[in-house]
Amino acid sequence: MQADVIVLGAGMVGVSIAVHLQKRGKHVVLIDRRPPGEEASYGNGGLVQREAVFPHPFPRAFSELRRIAGNRSVDVYYHPSALPGLLKPLLGYWRNSAPARYATIAQHYSTLIVTCTAEHRELAAEAGSTELLRPVGFIRAYESGQPLEGDLVKAEAAKRDFGVNFAVLDPDALEKMEPHLRPGFAGALHWLDPYAVNDPHALTMSYVALFERLGGQFVLGDAATLQRSGADWRVSANNGATVEAEDAVIALGISSDNATKRFGYAPPLFGKRG
């Protein structure tokens, strides 16, 4: 089977890439080991996070590092035996979280975030699934005032620098919006821009249907079989066929390095539960 582009990974990211490439006149074959949307895109948080303009930085305060190093927090869980292999990427993560470097990274990172709601709104309209995108934002509640005040400073910076919208909820306003929460919260931040998605899998599948209507093809296959074939890329499909294309896109999330490291490209990746 010949294509212009192979896209490996049929989650939300891979499917969206495949749709856009197909719309630009490419013949795209989308490949995954399971049917589309059945990995992380099946049970994710269901948010299109327009407010997420700041990547999560590596902690730099000694007190925070000591707390996390105890391996008893919800922030990080690690196996001590894995630390030697993670030392280099962790040091790089720490280095790039220095204030000046982090500010530059956030500026570039924000360009990937700023169009996310508009892009999904357009794709959902084409796919006939607009009703799955609910423009209600999301609420983060705080048990004490100090963390709320700290995040409020960041929220004001996000609004000033990147046009992110939010509202501050006092305890009474929070109780009115979420009457089933237990009492005692100090307040909340209501991020106004994100879309809530009650069924991420259904949204992914609507994009798959759009992709196929545009002429794209999905096949079951193993990304681990990716190899060079002259000037092309080749992947084996489960039905015994071989898919070849001039270009390949890796959209395998946390498993991406399983396909790329044997070609000398192994970016540091860390699993993050949402």
C-alpha cells in the first residue's frame, strides 16, 4: 500500500494530524495497534485546555524537591532503580525550568495552545460533533488561601501575556456553582476558555469518520515495525500488507521513543497522568 504520509498513533493528536494532512491534499494512512481513540484518548481528562499556556516546570525550591524526593507525594512516583537512567533528562528538565529559559519556552509553547479551541471548533463542525464541545471551562477549587493567591498571580500573568480568561470565585460563589462540594473551600479559579468534552472517545471517532470521508485510510499495525525502505518509510500492517510513504509522523505520546530511538532520536519523555 502506497501513501504520501504514514501517521503512527490514532489518538486525538494523530487523528487530528491525519485530518489536516488529508485536507492539504496528502494521501494519509493512519496506523495504530488498536482501533482509534482506545488508548489515552479514551479516558483522558476531557478538556481542551486553552488556559494551559505554561508548561509544568521542574521544581526548583529545595523544600519542594525534598518533599518530592520522599516519594510519598501525588506529584511524582518513581522507582529508585530507574533514577540512573533518568538522571540526564531530569537535569535537562531542571536546567530548562530556570526562570529565563522557562519564560522563553512558555512563549513558544503558548503558540501551540492559543488556537486549540478554534481548531477543535472548526474540526468538530466539519465532523458533525459540535455538541461534544461544551464551552463551560473548568473550576479549580482550593482548600486554603495561600495556594489560591499563588495561582492567581500566574492566572493574571496568563491573561496579561496570552489572553487567557478566568474568574475568581469566593466560597459563596463556588458553593452556588457547585452545590455538591463539601463546605470549607477557600475559593476557586474558574478558567473560562477551555472546552469540556464529556466523551473524548466519541470526539476522536468523529474526527476519524471525517478523515475517512476525506479519503484517508486507517489500518491496524505495529509502529515498532517502522523502518527505512530506500528514501521511504515502511510499516507492517496486521493484515500482512506493507504500507510505504515518503514521510512518517510519530504521534504515539509517551511511547513515541519506542519507534524513534533506533533512528537516533530519543527525546526525554515522562509519563504524566491527567
